[in-house]
Amino acid sequence: MIDLTTNEEQLARTASRARDRGIFLPTFRQMRDPSLVPGFVREQLRRVGLWDVHPLNLFRITWKNEPVSQGGGFGEVNFVELPETLTGVPARIFALVGKWFPTGSHKVGATYGCLIPRLVTGQFDPTFHKAVWPSTGNFCRGGAYVAALLGCESIAVLPEGMSRERFEWLSKLAGEVIATPGSESNVWEIFQECKSLAATRDNIMIFDQFEELANQLWHYAVTGPAIEEVVRSELSPEQRLAALVLTSGSAGTTGSGDYLKGLFPAMRVAVAEALQCPTLLWNGFGSHRIEGIGDKHVPWIHNVRSTDVVLGIDDELPIRLLRLFGEPTGWEFLRARGVSPYLIDRLPWLGISSAANLIGAVKLARFFELSSRDAVFTVFTDSLELYGSRLDELRDERGPYTDHQAALDHERCLLGVGTGNTLELGYWERKRIHNLKYYTWVEQMGKRVEELDAQWHDWPDYWDAIHGQVETIDAHIEAFNRRTGLG
């Protein structure tokens, strides 16, 4: 369960800080359905930019922002459908779009979900604590942003090998940025840095996305219903939701799969990982280039019992798609092959992990021989906007992008994607993956083995109890807003 114990003394200081700064907090219910956002907030947002460090942008933590950079309101869920002319499979492939969140990534939602239960109960005191955001990229960006909106100081911890854009942005917003050795695959080094911070500083609170149950809960409560809305609006009665495909970062987004399985029990949840670091597939290790996904461990918040498939993705493929989707030559090639101008305009909405998610969706559709009756959903976490430096590096390394290379990349990365390195999980395969949590979380991070066992043997009650806390957290948020006099 998410701890909702109240510290009244700290809560009083926190409410006073929020009152002084005009901080009014959205509920999970409003993030899911922004038509419930008060009219005065919607009116004032017309004068606020999407990335502005402005408290009202907390209300833009939703999949339903109007897709504009300045002054937008709310509308339907932001999504895109990828047609067979691009993917090479008859199954309908849909993706929710993270670009239209503040910071350009949906991870800002997960950070709000993690911080807010501690803020509205007084466990986190912004007049004293600094929020530590360990991440391989977007989570610490989202955390620093949300903390700044709430008037809190932050420490961002991320690998030194992440894209230049991440560090440049964080240097302007986070109070402190710590670069740890390695790249996406070096999550353990992040954990070690957090242990060092905890041992040497008494005013920090660590929000570890890999273990924060509220990360999983935010996606259960907000992302899952967003996908449901698209399913019900876009699929005909003869069509069905076949699968949800997600790369394994913190595993928070898999919480949306828990929600969807309650509605569509025949669907599959697939988790993709880099073939160069096949932790779920083969208990393996290594290093890869799919920025934004962590590995070499199974996140504490991964509900392995509800995972049906593991997909291995060669990290070269999303790197090549970055050029196909981000270079004018790639756009012209795809246009000549029948991809619509509407979709081509939206291809820069995919970052590296988004391209990996797309490849995973195509791979799963081929593996299960899905037809036009079937729909596969995924999420585009961030956009090309965060990877301009990577494109520059690829141009320097591989030369100008040509029509011939675009044809090779389309064939190799989408039309010709095979079904190898795909594992359909049975009971014992799931348990093998679940058991890997022991070595990271019990032996090294101090979790209780009794809770690890409860995640497995008390399934689904363990997870249902967490998901059932949404209304209680919303009640705390509403009480906090009344206390500040702003809501």
C-alpha cells in the first residue's frame, strides 16, 4: 500500500507554502477527465505556455491537452494510428502521444503521482526537503519540473551518457544535477548514488521510480482510461484490443495494462527490452542505446503476474528509425511509398524509446499473426525534440541520409522485423522473472521478502489494494486545496 500517514506539523507548513505560491493541485480524477477542471483554471491556462514553469501547468498533466505549445485547452486523447503502409502488418497499431505533456514527456505524470501522496499528507515538506529524482532521463526531468511548480528544490540523478538536451534542460531547472557513470543500462549506479545521498544528507527524500508504487498507480488511473477511450471510439464492434506493448523502463506504464485487463481480459501485455541487455529474456546483462529504459533488474513495481510476453529489440533498429522519422529524406521516401502527409508530419513525435515501442508492437503483431480485426496499443513517451544531438551525431558518424538508406531502414526496422527473441510467458516463466526482484530489492535495497512473496502469492489482491487508493488520495488532494483556500 502507498503510505498515507499524515504528519500534521509538516502538512501545515506545506499548505502555507502552497497558499503563498498560489499552488492549486489537480486530482487523479481531473487528470483523467480534464472537463472537471474548474473554469477559472481553464481560462487562465490560455495565457500559459505548455512548458512554462507555472503552477497552473499541473492541470496539464493529462493525455488530453490541446496539441499546441501555447495557450491550449483540453480535448480528446492525443494519439496516432500507424497504418500498414508504414508498419507492414494488417493489425491496427495505435500509440498515445507523450509530446503534449509539459516537458514533452508523459513521465511528468508519473512524477506528480509519486510526489503528491507525500505532499498532501505532510510527509514531504517543501520548506525542508529536497526531492531526489533517480532516472535514465525523462523521470528526473518530469520530477524537477513538478517540484519547481510546487516550489520544491530538486536533485536530478541520471547517467552521464544520456542526450545533451536532457542535461541542458535540467541545468536550468533542477537545483543540482548528478551524472553517474554509464548510460541507460547503468541503473545500479543511480541506486548507489542515491544511497550515498541518503547517508550524507538529512534533508532529502528519494522518489525512486523503479519502486514507487504511485508510479504504477498513476498509469493505472490515468493512462489506462485514456487507452480505453481510444479503444471505444476507434474500434468497430467486430474489432478487439489484442495487446498493449511497452518497453521496460520503470515498469510504471504497465499499470495501464492492469487497468485494461480488468476490461478486456483476453488481451496480452507485452514488455520489450533491448536485446543487448536481455534481463527478462535470459537473466542477462549488457549495454544498449534505447534512451529512457533501464534494465539489469526487474523493477519492484512490475506486476509480473499480468505480463504475458517479453520481446527483445535490437537497439540498432530504433536508432535507424530516428533518422527515417527525423530526416527530410526519410519523409520524402515514406511519402513516395504511400504514407500520408498527415502521418509524416507526426513522425517527429517519436523519440528513441517510442520507436522501440513501435517496433515491439509490429513484432508482436507478426508473432501472433494478428489481423485487421486486432488492435495493438503502445505509448510514445517523448519526441524527437529531445534527440536533436543524437541526429547530429548520426550524421557525423554515418554521413548524409539518402533515399537508399531510407529504403533499407524501412525494410529492416519495420517491414522486415522478425519474430525471434520473443517469449510467451507461462506460470513458471513469470515466476522466474519475478524471482529476479529478490537480488536487487531484498538483498541490496532492503525490501521485505514477505512483501515480495505477497506480490506473487496474494495476486491480484496486492495490486488491487494499491489501485483502490485513488479515491483516498483524491480526497487528500481536495482537503489540501481547501486548506490552502485555493480550491
